[in-house]
Amino acid sequence: MTERSALVPVVSYARISADTKRDGHGVKDQHKVNRETAARHGWTVVHQFTDNDKSAAKLDVVRDAFEDMLKALKAGKLPDGTEIRGVVVVADDRLARRPGDYERFLDAFTHNEDFVFADAKQEIDLYNEDAETMGLIGVVFSKKEVRRIARRTRQGHRRRAEQGIPVGGHRPFGWKWDRVTLEPAEAELIRSAAQQFIAGRSLGSIANEWRRNGVLTPRGNLWITKTIKAMLGHARNCGWRELHGELVRDESGNPVVGTWQPIITPEQWMTIRALLDARKGKRLDNNGAIVGVLPQDYRDHRYLLTGILRCGREKEGGGICNKLLRVKTYNGRRPWGYVCESPAAGGCSGVGRRGDLVDFFISELVISKMEEAQFAEAEQDGEWSNAEEYENAKERLEVMTRQWEEGKVSNEHYFRMLPRLEKALSRLRAEEARFKVSAERRHARSRIDVAEIRRRWYLPEEEGGLPLSQKRAHIREALHAVIVHPSGKGRKPFNPDLLEPIWRE
């Protein structure tokens, strides 16, 4: 051992692509080996650079520790001023999987003279041109191997998907660790959340309830709106196989059914996906039509009738103001109210009502209307009118494909007709999905227990009351709007006759 090597301060670099256990054991083991390597050469590890759970083969992955190490190598010191004179790694492929990264490492390493480098096997002189060439060749072969493994993995995933076999990874919420058997309590939560979302409840309200009840994700985290949305949107819930966010279909174009137990029906899942896709990043008007993009600070409504009440004060020349009423609070001095905005904001300032009294009256109107109708069991939906056309189109494609495979149809004819048939099938499949979504929404409404709604309507949500979003959904289901007519000057008793409901047909 030379006197120079005994004094060399080096850094240890460790990287692992996938830390499936989330405990960092892989990089810890690498640093341990690196310290033993440094000691064997008589060097001293003065700092550890770690990139845990980060690929070196993907262009879009930034390895922060790797970039910090390159800066330190060029400077010859750490940010705190500690001198460094070399690097220790377990193997070259921990440093780089792409030639460009390896060349950047060499450039930073050789920026200064007399740096040392070693892997678990040996010390390597990176100033030697042959060593540089061999290192680049090794990275090229490593990259080739990474691509071969990735291609084989993708093919394996596709085969498993087409067979309906569940993928590996963390346990999905609703199933046991075998990813096939249901976890009864979690499955019931998903089933209930799906039904409530279809009936109009907001994702944020579901997430709030689950947090209050101590429900955790499989990773032990609290549920938020984003994770509820992702969980409900998984096709696995209805038993269908999904790959990279797309349904896997068989040769006939039908969704591949997985080997696990489903929680909800395909019709329910299609309804959920249709609702999520329609509202993705969008703002809706009172009738549910998309009118714009949601602002960054979007939140659920805090009051029952915002966006539903409109000013009924008559304008000069005919017509009414028709401005949406907003909420005005009074710092606890008196109940909050619904008021028309000032002329500067486009209103007329001519109408105002106590919010709690308006909420109660409109709530009773809507519940009474529901009780009258009793939301009787919906009549059986008729058959989809284009079902026969859809089946015939699938059969034509199957027959033509079989004939082509048997050599009875020419390549020119087959590939000329194929796009037309596939386009027709795609159109019909979309029509069928819309028909089933519409039917599921009607069924969801028909299953409503009006007596249970009345019981829960006025209870606080934490005591089992209906979430505000669900009450608003029932109101919007019944009403286009409510016109609030002026009561005249001065304080007047609350007069419900001045509230004009505009019912939906």
C-alpha cells in the first residue's frame, strides 16, 4: 500500500432501479461493499451519494445524487469543502446505463489529475484510453441488455394481460395479497363508493369520510381525492384487465376478463369512467354541461344552493335580473344569506334571503317531490337498438380474418376492408358503452331509498348525514333553478311563495 493511497478521500456511489420493499436495503448493501472496497485499497469514504429507486436507463429520470457527484468531482471537493480524490462503486452499471452518462462521468472524473476509481473487483485507471473505451463498450452492452430485458418484460406483461392474469406489485385496495381474493371490508367500501359517486356524491366527500373513519390505503396512507379517483377508475374493480391505462381486448374486441373476483359490475365501471372522463379538469354549469377548465383552487361547494338560486327582480324594459345569487356571511351576528351581487359585479343588489330558511324550504320541496314519485323501480330498459348490427360486424371481422388466415382472401382485399370494419366496430362499441352508462345512471336513481334520504338529510355528515355534494346532486336532478323574487323594502317575514322552483321534466 502506497503512502498516497492511504490518504485518498473518496466518495461512495450507490444506485438501485427498483426498491420494491421501500426500505433502501439495496443501496445500503452497496455502500457497505464500497466501504470494504475502499478499506481494502487503503482509501477513506468521506461521503455517500445515493440514488434509490431510480433507473439509469430511462431518459426522463433525473438522478439527483449522480448529478451532485459530477459537480463535486469537477470541483474536487464536496459543498462543505471536504476534499475528494476518487469514486468507489459496486459495478460500472451502477454509474451509467447510457453512453452519454458514462462520458459525462469520465469528463468530470478526469477534470482533475490523480483521481482513483475502483469497483468491487479491482482498481481501474480511468485515465487510460483503453479503460475508457472498455468502459464505454460495457455501457453499450449494458444498454442493449436493458432493452432486451425491457422488451421481454413488456411481452410478458402483454401475454399475462391477454390471459387475464393479475400483475405483480403492491396489493390493490379491495383484494388480499394474492390479488385474486376479495378483502371483504375494503370491497364493500369500493362498492358503496362506486354507487354513491354514480348517484352524484363527490370524490372529495368520499375521501373525507374515509379519513374520518381511519380507512388507509394499502401503503398505509390517508385517502385523498386523487387516490379515490384513481382507485375507482381501475377496470380491475369490474374484473376487466387493463394495461397502461387501456383495456386489454381479445380477438373479437371484447374486454379480457381477469382471474380475480370483481367488486362492481362492468356497467357501473363504465359509468364511473364516463363521469371521470367528462369532468377531467373541467368546470360544469348548472345542467352538467362543460363550460371551462377548473381553476387551480377548485373545491367542493360549501353551501347547498350556490349556482342554483337566481335573482328574480324585474328589469326596466322587461325580463328579470337572472343573476346567480352568491353567499354573504355576517361573522356569526346573524345567519348567512343568499344575495344578488352589486351592479359593478353584474347584479342588481335587489334580492337577499336568509340562507338557512331557503335551504330548508327547497330541501323539503325536493324530498317531497321524490316521495311523491318514490323513484319507483325503473322499467326494464329495452334492448340497445344497434345490438344486432354490432354482433354482425364482429362476426364479419372474425369470418374475414379466418378466411385470410386460410388463404381464401387476398392480402389486398383483407387489408383494404380491415380499417372499415374496425372503424365500424369502434363506433358501435362506443355506442354500446354510452347506452349501458345511461341505463346504469337510471338504475342508480331507481335504487334510491327516499325514506333513508329524508332521515339523513338534516344530520351532520360526521353523524351519518348525507354529504353536501350528494344533496346538491338530488336537487339538481329535480330542479333547473330556483328564481328568488324580491320581497319589497324593509325587513319582511320569510315568504316561501317568493321562491319559484323551475322543475325538470
